[in-house]
Amino acid sequence: MAEMAIRTEALTRDFAGVRAVDSLSLEVPAGIVFGFLGPNGSGKTTTIRLLLGLLEPTRGRAAVLGFDSQTEAAQIRERCGALLEHPGLYERLSAEDNLEFYGRVWRLSPDERRARSRELLTHLGLWERRREAVGTWSRGMKQKLAVARTLLHRPSLIFLDEPTAGLDPVAAAALREDLYELVAREGVTVFLTTHNLAEAEKLCAQVGVIRQGRLLAVGSPNDLRARTGGPRAEVVGRGFSPAVLAELRARPEVANVEAQDGHLSLELRGPVDLAPLTRLLIASGAEIEEVRKGKASLEEVFLTLVEEDQ
């Protein structure tokens, strides 16, 4: 049985009559990137604060790395790293001095501080700029340094609260790549909150979907796709007449067909050989440029779950 880094039971938190987290029961295995997905205001940040023992639950309980979040919060925070709303950097200090400061906070020895700072800054591509004042850096570079700060003391679990929010697409992609490599190398468990579904799809072994404080679904991205629709095929071409669309819809292996701007989207009932469907289209006079099998994106899964919950 897999070791659990996080386990919650009916975890609930109310604020002045508003239920921010509603009976959350969740298990996160150790050693994975777990994505906690939801729109703004869905309870993601409140959940992190409950897990770190920074907030008391209204009811329910949580265990993090085997420690109770209410009675052993100090032990949890000693063993975790967290990057929440603010990067926690001193902008007048250099990158090197920021990590020196946090290394002292974590009571690392001088040799450990130097070696760990060099290791992280090198891996993140920041070593050559380590003596520059952080205030002169781009937002993407600051976020990379904030990730280094989070990992400095070799935590078993790190919480990243929307780490790429506000970054341009190039900086966000670079940070995602660095995170992926760092997590694999460090062997750390990651609890990642985001409303960027493409980000979760690239990074996460498991995801949970939360809306208005309630957990709607949890599992691997493939598990969630299986829950919200079967396999599909995409056909690009011309000449998709109403008659051939009706013929496709009548096929037992086709659950649904949508046509738009020379593009057919077919939802299929289970694994399907596409050759007969392709022959049908060609026989009808359609001109086909491309046929490919596909699967629902995590964004489509998320939207389906949210719509079902309304």
C-alpha cells in the first residue's frame, strides 16, 4: 500500500457564514506531483493553510507526513516547503544572500548552505547571476529563486500555490520544465494548486478537482478522462455534407459527431478501428487531409465536472 503524504477526513472551514472548504476527504500518495484544480475562490489556498496548520478547521482533520495538522503543526512546517501568494524574497539582497538568509533560518551548516545554494541556482540557470540584486530580475527569474528557497532545506513535501500565475507563456513554460526536473531529481512530493489545466496535465500524476470548497473528482488525468467521455477522433478535410454526417451518427461505434470549419470531432464508443469510418467519408466525396485518434483534454474534463455540479 502506497505511503500517504497527505490524508484528510471531512476537512471543513467556514469564514463568517461562508464555507470555504466543505467536507474534504483526500489522500495524496508520497512521491508524486498532485494537482489541486479549481477556479479562483474555490478553496485551494484555504486547503493549503489548513494542511500547514496555519488555520484551524471548523471540523474534520488532516494528517500531513503522519503529523496531525492541529496538534503537530510545527513538525509539519519543519518538514515542508511552501510557495504561497508571495515569493518571500528580499529584493535588495542578491540571490545568493537570499538563500544564505533562509539557510540560516533552517539552521543549515555553512558548508550545506553554500553547496545547496550552488546546486539549486545552477540547476535553475541562475548561478551566473547569483550576485545581482533580486529586485532587478524578471518575474520569472524571481519565481525560480522562490522555488529554490522552497526546496533549500530538502523538504519531504512542498506546497506550490499557482506558481506560474502572472508569468508570460515563455517564463511559465520554463518554470514548469524546471519544476518537473527538480521534482524528479529531489524525490519530493508536490501539492500544486492551479487553474491552469494545461500545466496540471503536464506535471501531475494525480489531480483533484474542487469547486466552491467541494471535491468533485480525484484520480489520474486518464482516470478523469475515462469518467467524462470515451475516446475520440479528429478528422480534418472538406466536403462533410449533412448526409454523410447523418450516416456517421447512425453508426453504432459513433456516440456523437460535431462539424465545424472543415473539422470533424467524433466521440467514439470504446476502442474503434477508424478505417471503416474513413472509407465512408471518402466514398461520400469528402476530401480528407488528416485523421487522428485523441482523448479529452483535462480542460474538457474539468468543464464537464463543473457543469455537472451546477
